[in-house]
Amino acid sequence: MIIGISGMISAGKSVLANKLNEHYTNSLILHEFDDNDEVFNTFLKWLYEKKENLTIAFQTYIIENHTDKFSRIFLDLQSKPKKNRHLFLDRFSVEHYIFAKLILEEKNPKYLEAYDALFEKLITKEELPDLVIFLDIDFETFKRRIFERGRKEEIDNWDLNFEYFQKLHANYYKIFKKLAERFQLNFRVIDTNKLSKEEVFKEAIKIIDEEETICQKRQLIQG
């Protein structure tokens, strides 16, 4: 299965994706970005510094980069034994529409219309996940985790981006649900606020194994 790990910034996506990748021995993982990705890190820095006119370029780079890496890693996945053969996506490309929409809707409508058209062309059905696990967090948990993980761009520009973070958090799940309907995504939600990392991990395994059982039964019925 292709399994997307989704949610707000600092929801614990990377930690969970890494743990699941270790747990399922025939699985692979595709991270949202590499730590040494100079282009991504520069765009992110500019975003938090409120540089103008970079949203479409940034989001296009992310989706193009993700699609290219997905194509390569998906081929590698086919060589794995079928049992527990999963590809974990540490956030997937469709989700980046949320960030673009919230920023571009403050500009002339033509920019969001242009991005909508581009977005439809860039997203391929092949890279859509079979299952999405959405990690839900409240705003206070989000803020605490931002400062705990210590990413310089986020901490140094926290005050400058406070209203943006509030708006992003307030709208993230709402827009995600609309995207899920638009792309017919099969998703499950884990409320992570009062759960430890280990408890979130166990809940995710339960969801994945249940979905795998459903898929196996469906395949038996079909053929």
C-alpha cells in the first residue's frame, strides 16, 4: 500500500513515518524533503521571512520534486516481497495545496486560479495514497512541538508568522477534508494531543493492519 502520513506542521509525521518504516520490513519511505535540500530550505526561510511572490514557485518545486522521487522509489518498491510492502509518504503532494491556498487567497484571485490549473496538471493519480493517516493536534500542542524540535527558521520567525500559523491551524483539517473528497482519499484520523509517540505508533499499526485485511478480502472476492 501507499500510505500517506498527514497533518499540521509538527504533528509528528516524520517520527511516525520513520517508526512505521522500521516496523514493516518490506516498506520504503519518501520524506517530504531532505535535510540537505538547499532549494527547499531557502524557500522555507524566505516564506517565514515573508518574502513576496514565491508561493507558486515554492509549491511547484515541492510537487515536482516529490513526483520525481516518487517515480523512482515506487520502482524500488516493486522488488520487495508483497507481504507488508508499503510506501510511507511523509506528507504527500496533494497536501501542499493547503499552504498555497491560504497564502494565495490573500492576493488577486488570478493567482489562485492559475495555481489551481497548475495543481491539476501536476498531481498524478499514481502517487495518491491508498490510505492516509491524519495526525490531529490542537494549537497549543503545535506551538509546544515547534519550539521543542528547534527548527531555526520557525523559532526565529515565530512572532512574525503567529497569525499565519493560527490561520493555517484553524483551516488545515477543513481544507484537507475537502481535498480528500476531491481526490477520493481513504483517510483515518488519530487525535495525538494526549497520546505518546508510542501510542500514536501503535494506533497507526492497528489502522494499517485493518486496512490491509480489508484489501486482502477485497482481492479474494474480486478474483
